[in-house]
Amino acid sequence: MTDKVRIAIVGGGIVGSALALQLLREARLKPAQIVLFEREPPQAPEAGAPPEQRVYALSLASIELLEGIGVWSRLDHGRIAPIERMRVCSGSLPADSPDVLRFDAAESADAALGAIVGARAVQAALLAACQEAGLTIVTEPVESVQFLPDPVVHTRAGSCHVELLVGADGARSPVRAAAGIATRERDYGQVGIVATVAPRRPQVGTAFQRFLDTGPLALLPLPNGLLSIVWSATAARAQELLALDDAAFSAELTRCAAADFGELTLRGARAAFPLRRVQATQYVAGSCVLVGDAAHVIHPLAGQGVNQGLGDAQALAAALAARPRGEGVAARRALRRYERERRLDNALMGAVVDTLDRMFTGGGPLARLAGRGMALAGRLPPARGLLMRGAAGRSSPRR
Ligand SMILES: Cc1cc2nc3c(=O)[nH]c(=O)nc-3n(C[C@H](O)[C@H](O)[C@H](O)COP(=O)(O)OP(=O)(O)OC[C@H]3O[C@@H](n4cnc5c(N)ncnc54)[C@H](O)[C@@H]3O)c2cc1C
């Protein structure tokens, strides 16, 4: 490990490793000037292995970013499922009701609304691209960081003095804590259950979401007609669901989804994640900057966490690229520009997601009203366009 670099990124998750590549591409930095710390680099899944339990719905904007840094083409496209259409409904609305919100890629200039990718596959491809680009990847855990006042990163392998420290180390971010950045946190009181399921009637490219009284249930398309579920449920309901055996869980899932997929059968294990909202009160403190879940964690109902994090990576690289020649990478002006842009965007997304969760979870008159609003929004062309662009991660119509 070198003892002095310009930028240290702690956390080589999807966000940290994409940031490293975007900095090389855009921000006049060379591989020897950046070091990436990732304590658990994953292996890419073997071709022919079952789908990953953890998958992400990537927006078109995120896919464009991965294309730009040369990572999209590295992925095994036989393991990626495009989202060609989305169906969103509330409560017990029948899946064939005209009030179901329907989006089809065919209505836009894009071939798909986004794509479902395996979490490990993307992270492994990003880290492999970092390695090939000549970046140093330290696979030891970062044990501590100090500010003297410039940052120093300590691992068992040695210490490294840096000009700019990036915390890309996830929701619990030790970097955030060491930099003294406070958080606002809220327990959603829900657990997200993820698993792979096989439907009786596969529908290639269809994503389905039903807002239930106990939390939203999403069915995301996987290759070969399989589906990945993200079933967010109140803690008590999640406990009940996790206690069911596979057959009973599958039956309950089929009943609650009430989707055109017909009977749903669990394939493999379930995993459960307690859901919390986390907002860092600042993204920048001195020579330290936060990206991804280290800065903001939201409810997975809109599948936007990674997408927001990749937006951070793009914005931080752009802010550093725009700094005047001769200005350092920890220049306050560039970091503040990044912070202003991303805090607003991420706070808006968090607010939308929280509003949806509050409106629907718990049921009652508000949920019925929200269901009617959803049906109306689906029929008004301007609202439809806005919702489709939001899902794709674009704020304006495509050039
Ligand atoms: C149930 C569920 C479903 C979701 N579905 C979606 C979805 O469909 N689409 C979407 O966009 N988002 C989704 N999300 C959100 C998504 O998981 C996160 O937003 C995303 O993982 C954040 O990426 P990150 O790189 O910022 O952080 P992380 O993925 O947490 O990565 C942080 C990295 O830092 C490393 N690290 C941490 N500490 C250290 C240390 N001390 N030393 C060295 N390395 C360290 C870790 O090993 C890890 O690799 C979902 C979340 C949940 C809970």
C-alpha cells in the first residue's frame, strides 16, 4: 500500500467502485492517485448458477453510467433481465383492473424501462474493471481513520495519508462516524424479505408491485421467467411470513400478490433486511465526502438506493472534473457543489418514497384515496410521462 495518495475510497461496493472508475474517466486523475479499500470483494457468479438472491433494479441512467465506464459490456447478459413493462396496484385491486397503473417501454423511445441485475455480478465486474485500470485495491478492512487534519486511513497492512477521503462504506459508515457527521434516522418498522420464486405463468420482462396494508410487495423479472421478490412487511407480519415453511410461504405469496403470474413457488432461501431511513446531515466535512448508503438510505419500495448512489458518483466526479486547474481534489467549492446537487435530489427521492409508504402501509381511507389517485395518474398523459421518466432515473424526456 502506498503511504500517500490523492483520493482514498473506503468501500468498494457498487457505488465506491463506480466512483473510482468515473473519476479516472472524467476528473483528470490517474490510477496511481486513487486507492480503493474493500474488505469483502465478491466472486462473480458462475455462468449457469441460479439467480442471485440479492438483485437490483437499475434505472436507464445507471445503465448509461455503467456503459460509460465500460462495465455494462463485461456483465453476463444471459443473467440480466430487462424490465419491459411495470404494473403497480394497491390493496386488493384485481391485476386486470383498468385502474392498475401500467407502464410499457413500448410507449417511450427506450427498449426497456431498466434492468434487473445480480448484486454480486455488478460489484465483481466493477472491481475487475478497477483492477484492470491499474487502481490499487486494498482488501484489508479499514480499521480506523484519523483527521490530522488531513485524513489518514489505517489498516493492518499499513497507513495511508490522503488529500480527499470518500466514505462509500454503506449504511453504518465508520467513515461518517469518524468525520463526526451526524445522521437523522427513522425505523420504518418493516423488514424486507427477498427470495427467488418461480411463477406458474411466466411473463418475460414484467415487473409487478402491489401496495398491501402491511407494506409493498414487488415481483421483479429474472431470466428464464423466474422472479425476484422484495416483500416489505411490518415487523410482526414479516415474523409470521418468515416462520412459514416453504410451501406455506409460497401459498401466502401467491394469495397476496394476486398477480397474473398465477401460482408462485419459492426457489431457495429467503433473506430478511430490517428497513431504516438514514440521512447524513452533511455530505461533506473538511476533506471527507460521503456517497451512496453512507449518505442516504431509503425504503426499497422504489428500488432506487443504488441508482441514487450511482447518481452521487457521477455528480462527485463531475464536480471534481469542473474544478479549476491547480485546485486540489478536496477543494471546498467542488465538494459543496456536489453536496448541494445531491442532497436535494436524494432528499426528494426519500420524501417521495416515504410518502408512498405512509399513504399505503396501514391501509384505511388514505390508502383507498391514494389508490384512486394512482389510477388517475395512470390515465393522464403528462403524469404518466413524469412517472415513467422517474422510474428510468431521468428528469427530462430523452434526447
Ligand atoms: C431489500 C432491499 C432491496 C433493495 N433493492 C434495490 C433495488 O432494486 N435497486 C436499488 O437501486 N437499490 C436497492 N436497494 C438498496 C441498495 O441495496 C443500496 O442502496 C446499495 O447497496 C448501496 O450501495 P453502496 O455501495 O453505497 O453501499 P454497500 O452496498 O453497503 O457497500 C459498502 C461496501 O463497503 C465495504 N466496507 C464497509 N466498511 C468497510 C471497511 N471498514 N473497510 C473496507 N470496506 C468496507 C463493504 O464490504 C461493502 O462492499 C435495496 C435494499 C434493500 C435492503
